[in-house]
Amino acid sequence: MAEIETDNKINYLDVTIHRTPTEWKMSIYRKSTVTDKIMPYASNHPTQHKFAAIRFLYNRRNTYDLPTEEYNQE
């Protein structure tokens, strides 16, 4: 099933693409069920899993060309 554009926005993977008459803007898409919680460092998980969660957030923030307010929020 294809995603349908509404209000000049469409969600694709973890990005929302905003279409304006002169440009395209991108922002991070989060489902309504997201909690934004990361496992505590003191938890009994392998260290590489803890660092991978941080690397994912860092890479997501720096991969997309986000507006300044979106970048700072991320």
C-alpha cells in the first residue's frame, strides 16, 4: 500500500518530506507511539549495543539536511 501525500507532506522511512513551491524540506518522522527512550548505561546489555543506539541518533541527525530548529531539537 502506497503512502499518500497530505498537506504537501509525505512520510518516507524515518523522514517527513515537506513540499513548498520553491524547495523541499526534510524533518525526522516519529510515529505517535515513539518513546525516545534509550537503555540506561547501567543496564545489563552489551556495551556495543548502548553505543550503537547513540551512534544511530548522531548519524540520523547529521545525515539529513535539517533546518536549524529541527537540527537543534534532534
